[in-house]
Amino acid sequence: MRKILFGVVVTLIILFTFKYCGDQKDDKITLQENTALIREQIKNVGKLVVTEGHFSEVFTYKNSKAVFADLIEAKKQAIVIVNADVTIGYDLSLIEYEIDELNKTLRIISIPKEEIKINPDFEYYDIQADFLNQFEAKDYNAIKETVNKSLMKKIEASDLKSNAQNRLISELAKFYILTNSMGWTLEYNQNPIESSEELQSLKL
């Protein structure tokens, strides 16, 4: 009788061992599949999220210098019309992240700063220059520098940056949806993201 009971116990131990090992193997496979899926999702959104805008400006450029021992003032001026296409975006392929398989957590460590690209088109009208103060390359460079500074102020005052950030957050929401559906946690700046609404209040 003892031998029978001993045999039953040994059999049960063996069955439970096989089941435990099988469950552990299944969990490991699932974990690896989830990790691969997260990496693939990050790779898929690794594109430039872009917001576009258009700005127009009219400038009057003036310059004068004294010649002949300050006896004569030589002047030059031009009217400049600028049409500029502006793009603001984030290169998501530069996102720094780590995957903590043990704690089932995707940690976004850093998000790249926005990229601002200004493509201006210059048209010059009513160019006037005295013989002793002709237009030179440095004048055109000064005009471009002035235009870029003015456009940057307009960009800062516009909603282009906020629009680009909203598009960024919509991409990050994909990470939250994915990790949440798999029972994982999404973290940014060491803070867990527990709802889509929390993404909207992120300080990027």
C-alpha cells in the first residue's frame, strides 16, 4: 500500500513539475513575443512627425555709410518680399527607450527636440544703391539673418509648435495602447502613464 501511495505521489510531483516548466516556457515565449512587438511598434513610428505652415513678410532694407571724411552719405535700400514654408517635427527614430522585461515596463527615457526648418523665398524690389555703396553679399546675408529672426518670432507666437506636439502625443498614445493591452506599463521621466489623458499633460 505504501509503495502504491509513494508511486502516486511521485507521479503527481512529476506531472506538476512538467506543468510548471511548461507554463514557465509559455510565459517566456509570450514575454519574448511582447518584447518583439513593442520594438516593432517603436520602429514603425520612427518617422518624422511634421506640422507645416506658411508665412509672408515684407521688409524694407536700408543701409548707409559716410564717405570722404563723413562729407557724403552713401545710401542703399531695397524692398524684400519673403514667402517662407516652415516645417516643425520630431524624428521619432531618435527616441531613447528601454524595455524592462522583468517588470513588463516600456520606459521612454528621452524624446528628441523639435526640428524647425525654414525655407524662405526672397523677391527683391525697388533696389536703390549709390555708386559708393553698392549691394554686396554681406547685405543679402544680413537680410536673410533678419528674416530668419523675424520668422522665428512668428513661429513662437503661432500654434505650429503646439500642433506638432499634439501630433507627437498621438504617436506616443500608440505606445500606451499597445503596452496597456498586453498588461505592460508605459513610463516617461520615471512616471507611469496610466491613462491617455495623462499623455496630454506631459511636459516634453
